Amino acid sequence: MNTSWFESSDFSYENVTRMTKLSRPAQQHLQSVYKHLTYMVASASVGAYAVYKDFYHASQMSFLASLACMGAFAFMQPTKENELKRRALSLGFAFIQGLCIGPLLQATMHINPAIVTMSLFSTALIFASFSLSAIFSPRRSYIYLGGMLSSAISVLFFMSIANVFLGSRALWNAELWMGLLVFSGYVAYDSQIIIEKAERGSRDYMSHSVTLFIDAYNLFCRIMIILGKKEERKRRDEKRRN
């Protein structure tokens, strides 16, 4: 067994991808994707922090602004001339998504600040696990999940619509956990779609970063809600015992 990689002190993305069958251009593309994804996460963090510190109060306008950014980004051609504009739109979208999650962050911090850290760690762990699984698995091995995941998203949508009228806590919990599983699957699926497109010559790393950002964002929101509800139940049980 060749242990040179494990013995290397330079633990880097290049060393990881060297163990895969990805072409060099695809590896470089993935580096660009994850680099821009990091910038988007940082931008979203700034937005969430602004709401948490009451520098800005989230409203419906934030949601509409995020749709506007995403629409403009989607219709703008990925050319060299548009690169700065698309970069600004993608980072602006991430920032506004951070504003939108601000109230949830405030509520969670009020329950227990440790939940936010735990949610971040859990999201990073799930995201990394499913991403690496997609990178190291044979090409197109997860693409078959597309149909099932699309159907699951449709089910989640109708469940949320139905629960507006039913107000069922059990249905809401089922939607949360199902959404967590679905978006975990989307991380692996989207990662392999990105790899496949990269192998075929696509270099639109910003669009691919946006896709993965949406997956990670949905994972983080659901994990934070689940952990927050668990902490609330724990506190209620302790009050009853006392």
C-alpha cells in the first residue's frame, strides 16, 4: 500500500483529488467551485450577523431581493465580460440569504448559542461527507438519484402547503427530517452533476457554487431548527420534573 499521501505534511485539495480519476481540468474547476462557495458562505455569514446585531431588520423585501439577484444571475451569460457582475450577484444573493436566516439565528441564539456552532459543524460534516463520496465514487453513480430527489422535493412542497391548513406538528417534523435527507442527497447528486459537466468542458464555476450553496443553506436551516426544538423539549421536560 502506498502511504506517501498519508505521510505527506501537505494535506491539500490537490492531494485529495490526486487519489481520484478526475481529469486535471475537472480538478481545477472543482477548486474554483469550492473557493467561490467559501466566499458565498462568508457573505451569508455577514448578512446573518447584521440581522443578529440589529443592524438590519429582515423583511419580505429581503426575499424579493434574493429572487431578483438569482433571476439576474441565471439570465446573465457566463462570459468573461460578465464575470464581475455575476460574482457580485452571487455574493449578493448569499448575503441576502444570510439576512433572511437572521431571525432564525436570533431565536436559536436565545435558546442556546451552542446550537449554532453545532449546526455549523453538523452541516460542514454532512456536506463534506457527501461531497467526498461523490468525488471518489465512479462517475454518474449518483446521477440516478435525480428523479427520486425531484419527486421528494415535490412531496415536501405539497406537505408544506397542506400543513398551512392542517397545522400539524407531526407533519411539520416529518417535513423537517425528510428535507434534511433530501438535501443531503442533493449534495452528492449535485456534486456528481458538477463533475460530469466539468469533464465535458463546462467551466461555469459560479453557477455550480450557487447550487451547492443552496444545498448547504437548506441543510443548515433544518439542522438548526431540529436542534433548537430538541433543546426546547429538553427544557420543558426539566421544568416539569422540578
